[in-house]
Amino acid sequence: MTPHVLPTLRLLCAMALTCGSAWTAGDFYLRSGDRVVFYGDSITDQRLYTVLTEDFVVTRYPKLDVAFIHSGWGGDRVSGGGGGPIQVRLQRDVIAYRPTVMTIMLGMNDGQYRPETEETDKVFFDGYKNIVNTVRAALPNIRITAIEPSPYDDVTRAPMFPGGYNAVLEHFGKWIAAYAKDAKLDVADLNTGVVEMLTKAKSQQPDVAQKIIPDRVHPEIAGHLIMAEQLLKAWNAEPVVASVAIGIADDKLRVETSDHAKITGLAYGDRKSIEWTELDDALPLPFASWTQGNAAMALAIKSSDVAAALNAEPLRITGLSDHPYVLSIDGQTIGTFDSNALASGINLAVLDTPMTKQAKRVFDLTVQHTRIHNDKWRSLQVPLSEYNLPETKSAMDALDALDTTLIRKQHEAAQPQPHHFELAPAA
């Protein structure tokens, strides 16, 4: 284990063991039966923070029945854009889906990449109110999360003008927060947390930090992970995958903690090993696969609290003799850890385990089903609508059926499976 990992794992373990059991599914913002539409400009159109949010919900709440529609369009402002004027966009890409939840993230293009003016402020504020009022007139019971826009990167590069363009977006965000309070909207700040992460990342690896938002506007998946974290925090998401603590006293084994997990068959095995079977309530996010060959992702995770906020899966074993131990799951060697590390707690969610491998399959299915929906929408529904061709409808119906099948596969793949754990003294 690298030296910087242990303090983080101690924090994760302490958090999970002291407060993890206080979280329940009922605290989460989304409910079974919800339909969520993500609405916004090109940053939403990237389908990264939105896919990460959907993937988290599917894996952390595998019994929850929630549908997700990704309706971002590059270049959009509060007045609309390449996908049509705002009334067309809202009717076709939001209201038609009869969502119960909508997120709105706009502002990057509305500020026009120049210093703030009263004129641009008024256009943005009035247009934003129009979006909310239009949607609410059609869907009176909809729950709207107003998103304070993600940052323009004035951290890893010098600002374009005094004060920088991100200050304009921060001003939009402050207005959104105030308006949301009056209009009874929910709010998620996707700016502050990302800026804090970029600042810390720059202090550690400035060249890699620039790759998190390479064009200063559109984050790579590393930046989107921190954005998704902020949205999920605003939705009161469950941070703990599972929390397990096993104690050894007088040569006897005891399960001290098993939050969000069921432990059976705890016993000594051959070679002085400790063995048990564990069935968790959820799957972790597959950090191990996302960081493989992706220095920007590794840096973003290291420079933020995202592991504690979204991906805590602590395993703690106390009472071991002073010796290195090999942890295996389903016969796969996970790593070698000393007794101090195991007593402090190791975060399984950041390691390459059978659980993270299963989670990666869920993520891949999430990406595929959103791609199918996007292809239908952007290649058939919008450009061919004026022709009213029966073949277009049949092609769209076929893609909808495929999308439905992939969503079913996604939910099937997200159901946790029991795993056999073995902790044995290293040879």
C-alpha cells in the first residue's frame, strides 16, 4: 500500500463504522417510480456526470426502480440552441417523457465567455425562470434540481481577463441558489467542489491537472466524477457500499460490524486462514478500472473526498498477530496487507475485486443504453421529424426496445452476489 492511502482508509473506516448505519434508502432523494431527465448544454451532452450519476444509483440502490433520460445538447443556452428554441427543446426533450425529476445545468454558453454584464445577466435570469415555469405548468409535481454550473478552468491556466470567466459562472450559481430558495427548487453546486479539487491537483501534478478539463470547458471523466459527486451529495446519496469489521479475541472470531452486508460462515480455515461468505447490499463504483491508465482520474480521486463521499467499502480486522496477510476473494488475490493496515481498515472499493469487476459490467451497460437512446434521438427523431416516415417510427421503436433490454440487463448485472473471503498469513 502506498503511504498516502492509509490515512484516507482510516477516515473511511471510521466514518462507515460510526455513522454508516444511520443512512437508509429512505433518505435518498430519488424514489422508486421516478423518471429523471438531465437537461443542459454540451457538458450534459457529454453524458458523463449524468451516466456516472445513473450508474451510482443503479449500483448503490439495486432494488430502486428509476429511469434516466439524458437530454443535453451542445451549445444550448436558456433560449435553446442547435436542438431548437427553448419551447421546442422543453416539450420534446423533457415534458414528453413525463419526468418526476429534472436537473437543469446551463450557464456556460449564456455568459458568452466574457466579463459579466447586466444584459447577459438579465437574459440568463429571465430565461432560467421561463424554463422552470414552462416545465412546472406542464408537470406541476415535478421536482427540479437547479445546478450551479460547472467551472471554466481558471485554476490550472491563467484567466482570460481580470477576475476570470469562472467568476461569471459563480455569479450565475449564486443567483440560481437564491432563486431556487424562492422558487422552492433543490440545488446542487457543481462548481465549488471541482475548483477545490483542481486547486489541490495543480499543487501536486500541474501537468496532469490540466488534463482534467483539457479545453477549460468540457471535463474529462475525471472532472465529471467530481461533478457527479456534488449532485449525489445534494441528493443525500448513501456513501457506504458495505462496512464490515471482524474481531479476534482469545482465538475466537466475531463479527463486530456488518452494515449493508450479511456475513455467514465465519470460521478458521486451512493454513491458519480466516474465511467467511459476504453478501453486500450494493456494488462499489469501479475506481480500479477507471484509474487504470488514466492519470487524471487517479489525481482527481486523490485530490478530492470522492472515495469517502461515494465509495466507502471498509473492511477492518482487529486482533491479528503482527504479520503480513494475503486477502483473497473468490480465489482472486486482492493484495497483501500488514496487521496495522487491516486494523485501521482497507477500502475494498478502490481495489480490483470481483465486486468492482461486476460494477464495471454495470457501467458498460449504462454507457451502452444511453448511447442507444442518444442515437435514436439525435440521428432519427430530430433530423427526420419533418418527413413523418413510417420507417423512422419503426426504427425508433426498435431502438427503444433495445434500450429497454439493455436497461433490464443493467439492473440484472447490478444485483450483488455472495463472495467467499479468505485472509491467510503470507508465506
